[in-house]
Amino acid sequence: MPEELAFLDGGGDMAAAIRDYDWASTALGPIGEWPVSLKTAVGMMVNSHFPKCIVWGADLITIHNDAFRPLLGNKPPALGQPFSIVWEEVWDEIGPMVAKALRGEATFIEDFPLTINRYEHPEEVWFTFCYSPIRDESGRVLGMMDTVMETTGKMLAVRNARLLNAELAHRMKNTMAMIAAIASQTFRSAETLEEAQATLSERIATLGEAHSILTRSSWSSAPIRSVVEGALAPHRSGIGTIRVEGPPLQLAADQAMTLALAINELATNAVKYGALSVETGEAVIRWQVGRPLSEDPFHLEWTESGGPVVVKPRRQGFGSRLVERVMAQKFQGEVELDYRPEGLRYRLVSTMANIAPRE
């Protein structure tokens, strides 16, 4: 190896590429005739594991190390090309900082946002970088060193954290409003303070279980079976039988919470007055689904049998309003609550387009 190229020793793949490049075809001229300042800077750069790039001369010729290559993505080879062409899509933004460095003044900037095109499409990215002037023995600025680190991952994480915090605040606000409404309706409908306290505790516990299910899926959606089983869990110790039938289906978050509360109300009433109050009684909850996002019907039904003769209540409490009005609203469907003497039947009808989890 000629002694004049020893400054590239240990520089990896890009050192070999620099050694083999036809520099005589550029304004830099043959590599053996490069000034000492350029050779020294290139030697330090190629031996660095930090992404670095040298921009040299009036033509802004680009020379970079191995660590810089991932930043280029699928762009055409940058070696020997004008820096203004390599990054032409963002030149209006970075060009003034390059000019500043070539006038002898460094620029350091953190998490600088840019929209680049390195994979055949516009991409929002962030970089932390420093443009430092490179001087020769007499102090003249002949080029600059670009020391850079991509921080896109960090900035996207920060953005996502902000969105999650905003979503959490929104969820908490909605939850508190729901709890306040449940408490108000519970104490308004209850005949005694003890009854109100017991009913409120049960409803809030049901809401908490629905929250737990949604938390496991990052509040995007919840499996209907998990929601139903969670709402039924406190009532499984009753003397009647409960059966759950239906295919897999994801519910939107607000639908999951409303359904959990509705199932809890139906089960509570069945344990107190209906089929689950006797050994021979049975409650069946089943649902039928169609094609996702279609106008195919979605049916959900709660049916009781084998219990005492059903008598329609004289007044409508919070539970009745919940299973009828609120469920119809949240599922954008129609609800039927039939107090048949042989057993209560509750039916919700909507379409699959209304069941899709919302982003």
C-alpha cells in the first residue's frame, strides 16, 4: 500500500471505497495530492464509529465513514457527490448551516426535524448534529465535518408518550364522569342506604374489571368473551346455571365498558329475582356476528328460563335504563327487554359496521 494512503488504515469498508474512488474526476483531484488537513480529517473520520461526514471545497464534495451509511438509506452513493445533491430535498433547511460552517462558525442542533426521501417516499426524521469547520495549517476554512446522530426513535417515543398521556387523561375524565353518573343514579334509585352502597360497590367493581381487560390491550379494544366473563364472575357462585356462547369479537372500549355494566345488571337481577335465584334456573348469553365492518347483523341475547314467574317491575331503575337506552346508544342498535312469564329475554340488534373498534 502506498505510504500516501496510510491515513486510511483501519477505516473499514468506506476507507477501501475512498481508496478506490476516481478522485481525479472531482475538484478534489487525485487522492495522493490531497492537502494534509484533508487527509488528517478523513483519517480521523473513517476510524470513528460515530456517524461522520466531511464536506470539502466549493463543490461541497462528500466523504463519509461506515457509520454514516445507514443514515442514507437507499439513496444513491454519496461518496464524491456534492452534499447539496445528496440532501437536496432538505437543502433549503440545512444549506444555511453548511454555509455558516464554511465561514468558520460551528452549528450544534438537537433533535432537528426534517422530511427526507431515502426509501422512495417522504419520511419524517430527527437528527442531532454538529457542523464544524475544518481549517488548514494557515487557518483557512476548506471544509466542514458533519457529526450526526439520528434521534427519530427517541422523538417518536416522546410523541407517543404525549399522545398516550393525553389519551389517559381523556379516559380518566370519561371514567370519572361515568362513576359520578353511576353513583348518582344508584343512590337515586335505591330504597335504602345499605342497598345503594352494596349496588354501587358492585357496579364500580364491574367497571374496574372492564378497565383491566382494556388495559391489557392498551385500550384499543377488548374481546367480548372476556368482557362478558368478567362481568359474570361475581355471580358464578349463585345456585342457577350460566352459559356463554358466541364467536370471537373485538369491542370498542366504550362498548366494552357499557356491555360489562349491562351484563352485571342482568345477572344481578337474575340472582335476586330471576332464573339464577333457584337451582333449576338457567341464564344463557349468546351473540352472533357477521363479516367485519359490514352491514351484516350483530345479535346479542340474554335469556332466562326455569326460574320464578317473571313480573314486570313497577318502576324503571338505573339498571333498566342502562340495558335499554345506553346499550342502544353505544351499539347504535335496537334493544328489546321482554318480561315473559317463563323467563326474562333481553335482545340487542345492531350491525357489524357499528361494532368495529374505533381508533
